[in-house]
Amino acid sequence: MRLEVALPVIIPLFFGALTLTLWRWRMAQRVATATGTGLMLLSALWLLAATWQDGILVMHMGDWQAPFGIVMVSDLLSAIMVVLAGISGFATAVYSLTSMSKRHEAFGYYPLLHLLLAGVNGAFLTGDIFNLYVWFEVMLVASFALLILGGERAQMEGAIKYVTLNLVSSAMLLSAIGLLYGLTGTLNMADIAEKLTYAEDPGIITVIAMLFLVSFGIKAGAFPFFFWLPASYHTPQVAVSALFAALLTKVGVYALFRVFTLIFTQDVAYTHGILLWVAGATMLTGVLGAAAQYEFRRILSFHIISQIGYMIMGLALFTPLALVGGVFYIMHHIIVKANLFLVSGLVYRLKGTYELKELGGMYRSHPMLALLFLVPALSLAGMPPLSGFFAKFILIRAGVEAEAWWIVGVALVVGLLTLYSMMKIWAEVFWKAQPEEHANRSAHGSAGSGVLYLTIGGMAALTVFIGLGAEPIYRMADAAAHQLLNPSLYIDAVLGERQ
């Protein structure tokens, strides 16, 4: 039994229960949360090291062999995603130590945080398509509760759109799973992939594939189902926004990568062709929405959408280099996007607003914060030698090699517009003088901001590391792409022990 496969799920569940028992002791909850997310990160790193060394790891729950029992599976993509969840969760927990209000803590912030992380890791590690749905629902319940934490009007408006569309997505996913089960008689993803190779009606497989595409596309925030995201992500506490930006849509992206490399590969020209058009439209609509905004977190929310397009582009091109670029882009983006939201939270703490027109002068008053903003901002825009440059370079080169010229053009234009949006934030927040009527505006001042600076600085250092240390990251992404392009490796690891 490979216990390390289950630990990233067991640890947040345990600490979620522990923080519930510590309900009346806020400081104990904070310590438990920082400890729990730190241990989850360590377990994730252990899992990645074990997967890198031993290959795809499988844990059979209750010692029931697949496909009859439930399995948890860690290939390199799963392990990488769990590590990224660990980094994001730990950074959010540390940031929350001084940024989360007592009122929000009293509503159960810490147990919900652990429940969300358990749902995310469960989705990354499950080898059962129905349990993927279950973990999505765990994640949805926790994220909805975090979204409405505090019960403010803006939160409720965003939450209604968020939960309504995600419930539609869940219903569609459950229907697609039912059709897939009726066709194959199994819920184990490896077994489904094996049985679909012998299916007699490819048309019904393509129909089911489109249902999965729409369902996971909604959860990923892809075109044309993205409108719930910018309506909701800017409304909760900033630590919650950062965690959502880092992980929630990436679970949808991960699910797309999983099913469209393992299960639905019978009609690549059609299914992945649609994915490519979705990628291009997602990039354009997201970046154009960001260019029109003048509220810090709304700009960042729209950019989540545009960057999702780059990830889907890597999957849609479906070449070895493109998949490498897609995995690399996910690694880069989770760190960068979470950090930008954390920066926006510190700006709000110092100045009391997210409106760009009411901000200014922070380059002079807070030069370190200005520098810490530039690192993830320029990385998001793809400036060398930061992580975003290499991620975009790999994807664009893959597009050129595949002679997909139009998506290459879209990716380049979106990169320029992303740079424009980031420089708009720089000019409005840091460079121009703050308007006199808002010059003395402040929410909390700089008290307790040391922990926030430390968290943001650590995430910025990771961005620089991924850029300057791109070769080992590339090799890891390349190994993950190799496994994705060879589904027999996954199938043999899961089903190889059948008698």
C-alpha cells in the first residue's frame, strides 16, 4: 500500500476536523492551519519524489484491486498538481495569519480551507471518474461557503452566479458519467480507457466527450462559460481570492488534461480541434475583459480566464512539446496568479481600496512592494527571464511546429495585451501620484504586514526560480507529458495487478 498517495488528502481532512474542535481558540486554529498546510506541502513533495523515482503509484482502497475497488493514482501530472496545491495552501494559510479578520475566522474559515484543499487533492489523485465528481462536489461546497463567508451583499451576488453555473456543470458531469458507465460498465478511468478502444460506436463516444468538455470547461472558466468567474472572485477576503485563483479553475484544467489524454483520444482531429478554438476564444475574451477594468482584483480575475486559454492550447495542439508547454504553464501560472492576488490584498491593507483611480504613489512610499508586484506581473506577461517567458515560448514554438498559425498569433497578441494590463496597474497604483482626495486613505496601515511581505516575497522567489531554473522544471514537465501521451503507462499501472 502506497500511503504517500493518500496523505495529501488525509492531512487536510484531519486538520479540518482538528480546527473544528478548536473552534473557540482562534490562535490554536491559526497554528493548526499553518502546521497542517505545511505538513500537506511536505507530503506532496514526498509524493512527487516517489512518483519521479518509482513511476506511477497506485493505492487500492481496502485492498480491492482495480477495476472493482476505488483507486488513488499518482502520475507526474497529479503529483505536480498536488505540490502546487500544497504551495498555494501553505502560502494562503501563512498570509491569513494577519490578514483574516476575527469575524471571518468565527464563521469557520480554517475548517473550510482544509476541506477545500482535501477536495482539490482528492480530484487530482482519484483514479475513479465518479469519485472525481464527488471530489468536485466537496470542493464546490467548501468554495461556496468560503465565497459567502461574512455574508456581504457583493459576495452573495457573485456566489449566486458561481454556485448556479457550477451546479449545472455538476449535473452535466454526472449525466456524462452515467452515459460512460452505461457504455463501458466501469467507473475506473484506466478501465474505461481500455474498453473504449474496443467500442463499436465512435459517435456516442464523441458526444460524451463533448459533455465532459462543457462540464469541465465551466469549472475551468473557459469560453463561453467564464462569466461566473469575474463576477465572484473579487468579492471574498483576498486570501480566499488568491486560493481560488490558484486552484479552482486548475482542477477543471487538470480534468480536461486527464480525460482528453487518457479516455477521449479516438477522434483527436475533432475533439482537440474544438479545444483549440475554445483556447483561442478564452485567451481573447479574458484579456479584453481585463483591459477594460479599473479594479485591481477584477483585472486579475479576467486574466485568470485568458491564461486558462494558454493551458488549453497546450492540450489542444496535442503534440509532445505542446503538452510540455501546457504543464509548464500550469506550474508557472498557479504561483504567479496567487501572488498577484496576495499583492492586491497588501495594497488594500495599506490604502483601503482596490480601485486603481483612487491609488497611486506606492513606488515611492513602498518600493519593496512595487518590486514584488513587478516580478509576478512581468512573469504573467511573459517577460524574460521569468517563468512566464519560458511557458509561453514553449507553447508558441509548439504552435509553430504544428503550423497552427492563427493560435500562435492569438497567443502573441494576448501576451502584449497582458503586458498592457499589468503596466496599467503599475502606472495607476505605483507610479502616478495618488489623488489628493484619497491621499490619507488607509484601512489598517502597515501593522502586521511583515508576514504578508514574507509570503509575497517567497512566492516571487519561486517565480524567479522557475524562470532561472527552467531546465529541471522543463524536464519534469517533459516527463509528465510523456506519461500523458502514453496512456498505456497509466492503464498498466492501475490494472496490471488484475488476476
